[in-house]
Amino acid sequence: MIRKIILLLLLLISPTVFSQANTLPDFTGLVEQHGTAVVNISTVKTQSANGRQFLPEMPNIPEDSPFYEFFKRHMQPFTTPKKSQPSATGSGFIISDDGYILTNAHVVSSASEITVKLSDKREFSAEVIGTDKKTDIALIKINASNLPEVTQGDAEKLKVGEWVVAIGSPFGFEHSVTAGIVSAKGRSLTQENFVPFIQTDVAINPGNSGGPLFNMKGEVVGINSQIYSRTGGFMGLSFAIPIDVAAEIADQLKVDGKISRGLIGVMIQEMTEELAESFGLDEIKGALVVSVQKGGPAEKANIQVRDVILSFDGKDIAATSDLPRIVGNTKPGKKALMDVWRNGTIKKINVVVGEMPDDHAASSDAGPEITPDVANRIGLVLHVLTAEQKEQLEVKNGLLVTDIKPGIASNAGIHSGDVILGLNKEDIRSVKQFNSILNKIEDGRNIALLIKRGNMTTFITMKLESNNEE
């Protein structure tokens, strides 16, 4: 009886299983039609021995020979000359039939020679047209014509859960094909402010860098760029640069050989639920301004610390990471309209976008020790900044944290040496003013302290509790 029941269940289940199997994607046509535009890139880097000296090998002469002492005295050490060594390989793809190729900047960085191998095994020397380290995009060119080229897709239309395919040269294994799905879109990675990455679970390994990410139509939707790994190998998290971002960079590199980015001169912080409450916002959105560059476009437009930028040039700022990307893609010199939340109302402010310099100079902040005072409600011992400290820190006003007692502030991460520039909506000019504002705030409410620590300015939030009052 049991056997009959099992057989009946198998008959009922198997059609469903077979039906699901038949819906799995077939990548063969995509690879055959579009894989020919994928290339292998190998580089040679010139390396030196960093001045290391080596003694030439002594001839095999007996020590009692009269020539032994001669060779020992006159053989001088020498510095090894510069030599070329092969570097790791990468991938790329042809974007025009006259030989323009997109890849990652880190694939061709510092290369003295670049060799591109096509799918038909032909090899060409390539020249770098331009690179952009901020997005990790490079445009290179080979001297060839009538080459197969990829079709550019629309990364905006990608959906989470959609099948995607990567073709590249992991560990040097050319034209390897891997597949997976889109895991997420618009990912922000540490130190990567200008790319809304596509996250996938496509197997990506060293050598895949610079290769294309295809959708099921055979269109390139991204450039495989990074993986998250604790081992150095694939762990199910890979990231691709959206093709629209890469195409914009490539167009600029082709014309100018470099990238020009917009800048407004603000330092910003991610909005949180506590910060939104502190500034009277109903939604957690926008970019919170914590510092304004002196003499920069934002200061000239009267942008202030504590402003929350909700939109820029007609584009909403849903997350803080949106602002650097949108501003960076804005042409320097353009007048852009911003929606700014200030003191409970939205203000419309025009700003003339400046140009981002290649390097950012950093200044060191310091201040002499101050005699401690009485700790306040949240456990901070504060002192007004001297004129010398204000000049060193490049601030108009503020309070130096000279000591901190166990309690709310220490739990929130405030440190001795921090400078408090503001409390909620108020700039802070004196200890009396700070404590007066603080003591009027009810228990259970969140407060936001504007803190300057070294070269960084940030808001730190904390919730007031009655058992910490003094």
C-alpha cells in the first residue's frame, strides 16, 4: 500500500519538476553571438629591485691561488637593472568595431605594455586612451577594424532576480562563462562614491575584472569590477559597474582623455531615524550637510550646516550616496537648483557647480589642553575654544570636550578632544548656551551633536535618559 502511495506521489510531482527544468535559461546562443566581443587583457609592468645590490658570483678559484685575492678585492656589487615582469591578466570588451575597448582601470594601471587577445586568438598591442580611478573605468584601443562589438543595454531596466551572464578570464582561463542573478541594485561600497553598483551572485574571480555582464538579451549591462571575499576567491558577492556610468566615462575619456566632475563643496552625512527626528523630517531621506567648504560653491549659495539636501538638479536624493554621484555627473559651471530642508521648511537654492580637483589637501587640527570644568547632563566637560584653536580648527565657534564621564555621551561614542559645533538646530558658542538648550530637552528625546574630530565633521545622535541627569 505504501509503495502505491509513493508511486502516485511521484507521478503527481514529476510533471511539475520537468516543467520547472524546462524553464531554466539556455545561455548557448548568447555566448555564441556576443562572446566574440570579449577580450583577454595581459599587461607587463616595469619593476626595479629598489636599489638592492648583489655581488657577482665568485669564480671557482682556490683560496691559495694568487688570483683569489684579486677577484675578492675588485669584484664590486651592482644594482639589478629594471626589468619587465608579467602582471595579472584581466578582461575587457569591444565597444566599437574600430578597436575601442572598455575595461577596469586597475587592470591596466601602471602597465608599460598591454596586450589584447581576441576570441580568434589574434593579439594586438593596446594604448591607453584614458583612465578614471574614481569609477575604475579605462578606455583602451587597438589598431584593428571590422571587429565584433557588444550591444549596450539599459542597466536601469535590470530587475532584482533577473538572470545575468559574465564572460571573462578568471585566473587566466580565457572566455570562461558564468551565470547568476541580480542580487541588488544601487549598492554603495566603501570609498566608492560615484558608482551605484549592481550586486550579483555570478561567480567572479581574479581575471574577470573588466569583463562584461550580459542580460538575457545579450546586451551589456555592466562591467564586472569587484568581489567581496574573505579568502580572495568568489564567495557569492560580486559587483558590476552599470554600463550607463561606464559609457559616460568612456565618452569623456575618448574626447578629453580625462574626466571632469562637478563639486559644490560640502561634507555630508547619512540621515538616520534619530537625525530625521532631530531636524523635524517626516521621512528618512536626503543628505545632511555637516561642513561647508570655505569659498566653495555651496558657501556662495548660502548652504549651511544642518541643511538637508533633498534634491539636486531635479533628481531626488533618496540616500546620501546619491548626492556625490549626481553632483559629480553635473557639468562644472552649470547652475543647479536644490531643494533644501532648513528649520522645518523647504527652500529652493541655486548653486553654480564647481569642478572637482584631482587631489584633496588635508589640514591637521590641533588644540592645547584646557583646564576641566563641571560635567553636564550627558557627562561632558566642555570649554570654549580659544582664538588660536578656532584658527587652527578653521571654525568660528565651538566647545572642546576636555573630559567625559560614563553615561549617554560616552556610550554614543563622544571622545575627549572632540569639538562640539552644534546641538540640534543651534550653533554652539558657549558652555552656558549648550547646557541651557540641553536641559530644556525632555527625557526620551533624541538629540544630535555636530562633532568635529580631526578632519572629519559628523552628527552623533543620542537619546536623553533621566537616570543620567546630574
